[in-house]
Amino acid sequence: MNDKTRKNLKSCVIVEWENAGKPNWGKKETIGMCLFVDAELKAEKLVPSPKFCKAIESNNLKYVKTWVLGCHFSWLNPRL
């Protein structure tokens, strides 16, 4: 991933999905990858989505689910 991509959580998740062969992820898998990518970025001292990070830290699963669905990932809920 380039530096610009690493500054955007959604872009990082899309790159991971593409690298995995564009699997048919559902909501559970997509949320899991968002959490994984967020943790990786946090370990690198990058916080591209502070509200998402805060929601994870406070165990606000409703916000996390809403954030993921609001991203309109093409494999999950594409815009028509």
C-alpha cells in the first residue's frame, strides 16, 4: 500500500480484499477485516479514522456496524 492509501481505512480494507482474491465477504468478515486493518495501522502509529478507533475502544459495535455499512464496500452493499 502506498502512503496515501494507508491514510484511509476504507482504502486499506479494499486493498486487503483485492489481495485476498476479492472473496464474497459478508458483514461479519468485512467488520473483522476493518478491525484487523485498524489494529495494524494503529500499531504503525497511524489513525486514519479516529472515530472508528474510538468506537472500537469503547466497544460501540453499533457505530462500527454503521460505519462499515456506510462505506458501501462493493462486495457488501454496492451503490447502484
